[in-house]
Amino acid sequence: MIAQESSAAAPSSPFPAVAGVVVLAAGQGTRMRSATPKVLHTLGGRSLLGHVLAAAEPLSAGATVVVVGAGRALVEEHLAQVAPAALPVVQEQQRGSGHAAAVALEAVPDLEGPVLILNGDAPLLRAATVAALVGAHHAAGSTLTVLTAEVDDPTGLGRIVRGADGAVRAIVEERDATPEQRENREINAGVYVGDAAALRRALARIGTDNDQGELYLTDVVGLLVGDGAPVGGFVAQDPDDVLGCNDRRELAARRRTLNDRVLDELMRSGVTVVDPQTTWVDVTVTVAADAVLEPGTQLQGATSVAAGAVVGPDTTLLDTEVEERATVVRSHVLGAVVGPEASVGPFSYLRPGTRLARGAKVGAFVETKNAEVGEGSKVPHLSYVGDATIGRGANIGAATVFVNYDGVAKHHTTVGDHVRIGSDTMLVAPVTVGDGAYTAAGSVITSDVPPGAMAVARAHQRNVGGWVRRRRPGTPAAEAAEAAQRRADAAGTDPSEVSGADTEK
Ligand code: UD1
Ligand code: CA
């Protein structure tokens, strides 16, 4: 099995330590034009904020502080889910990234030593890149080290200003940069590691003398350099790592890049991805070697796909486990377990609590929910199976409905081993069909069926002989009936075949 994030944590490179992590996530995200705070937009199965926290997570810092402001209630709620140990700190007014960092460090006054500060909107940042930055910082013994990257298009980003000796001198925001500085393609990634005490002192001195009138975190670089402190710049190997996400177009581009990374890793590990352009896999998903992902497949959340399984085409799996050699074709599957060699689809809808045992089958236009389907049992066509336990070797006839809802409460149905449920049976829960029993097609089963019995629960058929001739004279049906009568008369056939009788089978 291969998890996307596992590549970052190569066991050979132990993660260097930091005392604390600060994530800046209070900004409005105006350019997103969204009611949702920017850092809560999602890609690849995590929020922007979730990706940033995941990149810092292997450093196992003592304290993780997340600065919240815009949409803070929503951000705090999300944080409680994805990183309950993190401390949200409120920045009442968004006065700039420098102000946000200062507010964070004030909230943890006892924190000493190296602190990692990250923008909350860099979802492609990898743990390995952060670890390399922190490692370089420790190796050089710097007071502050800035993550940088050489990018093709630096538009809108802070530029790294280096001296003739190559040492970092300052960061200048694009809107404050000279035309010459704008030519520079080495940009500030918005990821920094620095000594907490030195950062506190420098942040106390930054001003708002810039185009936006904000307190810029980036100004601490120039201030510390001015003090003669050692300041470094560490260039990211992969410039994609540092890309921020400020509007929906960037969100789509980052999502594509992230997906490409996930699929590349899966393919390297032995997964067949037939069409990488239309296959989307969250970073939280695992897929084993020799699984096949057909075009139009989306694997989301805590989904896992085992060896030899085939998923797709046109299938979405969320929080679902697909076991060895199972197949899922053109289906929508949520919170289910698809057992070894089981088959699902085409056009099935499996809802949470569905568990298919080995070799079970759920076929076309079947919906299941909270349903266990035993080994080798089949629900081949047009059925609803809700709140059910089905034993092994059973067959559920076409158009069967597990009638689980009485308008107030849900009830359970139990179907035993090797049962044959006739087509169009209504199983009105709570009800049990014993091992080896049958139900007649079209039955409405409201009482338990003992093992081995045939349950017939439908009206007797009554044929009203000659009705069409009398009530629909002159119609094609009447003419066809009369022709049949003439043929029967000529052949001397049993008159009941055309005149009607009790025909219960
Ligand atoms: C910032 C950097 C820029 C860098 C770029 C990388 C500054 C001044 N500039 O620019 O050099 O190239 O990131 O993507 O830092 N935030 C707060 N409170 C605030 C303001 C911002 O928490 O008052 C947070 C935002 O939520 C965001 C981060 O700080 O996560 C950066 O702010 P943003 O407005 O996105 O800065 P950029 O203009 O992208
Ligand atoms: Ca940004």
C-alpha cells in the first residue's frame, strides 16, 4: 500500500526539531470571492490549512499555533476536527502577516528556540521540504532561514533580495519593488524558521511603511540582517512546493498538481491508472500495486483499494474499502466495504454501513444502506436493501425492496443462508426470512418466514373471462382476443385458456 504523504517521511531522514509551529490563517482570502474562509477550501482530500499542518506535522513541535481571524468560528471548528492539539489564536484585525506572527508568539510567551512560521495557503508544501529547510537552518546556525524558490512566473509574490555575496538581505513585496527587483524570479515561499526570541524582538520593530500600510512579516528579514544576525535563504528543490493559493483558478491549478503527484506515486508503486487526466485520488487514499483505476475514477477520504481490484470507469468511492480482486463499475460508493472478489455495478449506489462479503454481488440500479450481504450472495437488479443482514448464498430477486421505514423509525430485516427472495418482494421490517426459505414473486412479507418455507403473500389471481371483448369492443386487443378464440375453437383447446380461471402457480 502506498500513501501519498508517506514519500515525504523517508525513514532515513529523521525530522529535525522545532519548538513550535505557527500557521498564519487569519487573512480574508478576498480573491477567492467566497463565503468560506480561504484556508478551508479543499483539494485532494484536505483543506488548504490541513495540507499545511500535515507538512509541519512530522516535526512534532511542542506547540502548534494557528492564527485565525476571518471566518474564525468555521476555521476553529475545522481545526478541532483535523488538529485538536493545535491552539487557535485570534487576530482581531487583519493588520498583516507580521502582526499575525506577533499575535501568535504573544500567545505562547514561554516558547523558546526555533519556530516554524508558515502561510496557511500553501497546499503543495511537502513535509520533506519543510524538514530540509529546518535542517539547513540548524546546520548553518542561522537566526532566521527563509524558504525560497525560483519560479517561472513570480507575479504578485515577494522577491528575495540577495547581496553581491549571495547572502539574503531582504524581502521586498512586488507592489513595493523596483522594476529591477521585479525581474528577480527568486520568491519568498512564506515559510520561515527562526529563533522565537529574535523574531519577537524584530516583529516589535516592523512598521507599516509599505504600499498596503500593513505589518509585513517579511520585513523581519531586513531588520535582522541590519542587526548583523545570520539570515539564510533555502531554495526549495521543487518550485511547485511553495505555490500559494489566492483565487479559484490557482485552487484548480494546485489541485491538478497535487493530483499529478499522487497519481505519479501510485503508478511508480505499481498501480495502473488508465487515464490520469480523469482520475482523481485524495492524498489520504491508499491503493495497492496491481490495482487498476479506470477512467473517471475518484477515490476520496479514507478509501483503500487492494491488489487486483478494478475500480471504474466513472466511479466515486468515499471512505470505502475495496478488497482483493473486487470490481466496482460505474458506481457511487460511500462508507462501504466491498469484500474480496465481490462485484458492484454498473450503476449501483452503496451507502454507509454496506458490507459485501467475499464474492457477493450488487448489480444494476441497486441501492444499499447499512446492509450486510453474505458470502456469494447476490442482489443483481433494481433493488433497495436498507438495514438488512443477508446470509450466504442467497439471491434477492429483481425489484425487491427492504421496506425499512415505517414513517417514524427504521427497522431491520434478516435474510438467512441460501434464501431465494422472489422478484418484486416487499420485505416489511422488522422481519426474518429463515435459512433456505423462498418467497413468491410479488409477495409483501410482513411476518417471519420459517426456514425452508415458501412464503406466498399476494392476492390470488382472478381472470375475468371475455372482459376485453365486452368492455373494449373494436379495439386491437379485442380483435386479437377474438382471433385467439377462433384458433382455440378450431384446435379444440381447453376453453379455460381463453375464458379465465384460477391460475395460481
Ligand atoms: C505573502 C508574503 C510574500 C510571499 C507570499 C507567498 C507577506 C507580506 N508577503 O504574500 O512575500 O511571496 O506570501 O505566498 O507576508 N495573514 C494573517 N493575518 C493577516 C494577513 C495575512 O493571518 O493580517 C495570513 C494569511 O491568511 C495567509 C498569510 O498570512 O495565510 C499570507 O497572507 P497573504 O495575504 O496571502 O500574503 P501574500 O500577499 O500572498
Ligand atoms: Ca498568499
